[in-house]
Amino acid sequence: MAIYAANWKMNILPSQVQELVTGIVDHKLSDSDQVILCPPSVYLQEAVNLTSQSQVVIGAQNTYFEVSGAYTGEISAKMVAELGATYVIVGHSERRQLFGDNDQIINKKVLATLEASLSPIICIGETLEQRESGDFYTVLESQIVSAVSGHETVLSAADFLIAYEPVWAIGTGKVASPEQAQDVHAFIRSRLESIFNEKKISILYGGSVKPSNAGELLLQQDIDGFLVGGASLSVADFTAIMSA
Ligand code: PEP
């Protein structure tokens, strides 16, 4: 069983949505595989409609932590849930770097997602500088703990995913080696198991995943699937990743 999540980011025009979604829906999956498409929020309803008879589910790329109110430009987890989406990406490194999503905000967004009965895909990952400093496990541990802190009980009962996305590998063409990714995934799993008392949590790898590197990464014991950016914008590439 593997999980394939697509993060379209701010890409794809309205005229291209149907072709991309149906191309993925039409790909033959094994029954235990799961596919999550995260389009820009303006396409959520269309994506929900196009996937309603399939194994593919829909997620938002970001939601605000308040339920409603005077927050111009934002959307709430409740809105996304009522549209029929099931996941929300929380704490993506681009949100952390470009939009001020800090640990405290991410913690609130995780809770808001759960309160709307959605499953968060919680992203963590170190920068190149942090990796080279040698102490990046401390960074990852702190990202995990601060995202879930105070929500352990509700998260224990919920379905949620962790995505390990080394910042230096996102959109750069530099992929973590299978060994590098496996080492970090094993570390994340052991930390999660101690926080959540043995609960089995799926951990996705993200960062320049392509058809050519997906197979080897997925062979690693603690890699349960992928969060894919660039390569998820092409039916051929994304379905090749799913077949790898
Ligand atoms: C991402 O944005 O989550 C990502 C992994 O992007 P890419 O696959 O393009 O590196």
C-alpha cells in the first residue's frame, strides 16, 4: 500500500483541471493505494466532483485556523470540509518561508483541521543550512512536537499524515538519497510512536520525486508514499510515479 499526494501549488489554469484530474482518476490503482490531489482552492469543488466515483480524494493546500469571520482572502477548514475535501496540507515549507506560518500558527491550523473533521498532512523538513550544521534532527523533532503539541489525544483518534520534505530538495531537482530519506523517516517514526503510543502513522517523502527515483525511495521500509509537487502537474509523470 502506498499514498500518493499531489501538491499542485499555484499552477494549472481552469481549462486544464479536468484533463489532469481525469487522467489520474483513469489510472489503474491497486485497491490499497491512496491518491490525494491538492489543487488550488478555486478548483476544489470541481476536483471533488470529478473524483467522486473514484479512489482519489481531494485536499486543500492551506486553510486558516479560524472558522469564520473578517479574514479577507482566507478560507476555513470547515468550508473545505463542506465542499467534500478530506485533507489539508499544513506547514508546507513555502507557507513557512513566504507566508509567515510559524510553529504556533501551524499548531493552530492542525487543530482547526481536526475540528473540521479533515486530516492534516503535516509537513516538516530542514533547510540546507540546518542539514549542514549536523543538528537537523533537533529541528525536525521540534517541528513535529510543536505541530502536535496539545492535540495528542484528538490526533490519536484521527487519520493524519506526516510529510518529510527536506527544503533543499523541494523544487530543486535534488532528491534525498533513499538512505538519507530512510534514516530520517525511521527517526520520525520512532518519535511519533513515542508521542502517540505505537499508533502507526504514514510518513510521506517529498522533494523532487520523479518517475526515475520513486521506485527506489518507496522500497525503503519507512517511506509510505510521496508528496509530489512539480511532477504531479503531468498525468504521465504522476501516474508513472504511481506505477514505479
Ligand atoms: C512540494 O512542494 O511539496 C514538493 C515536494 O515539490 P517538488 O516535488 O516539486 O520538489
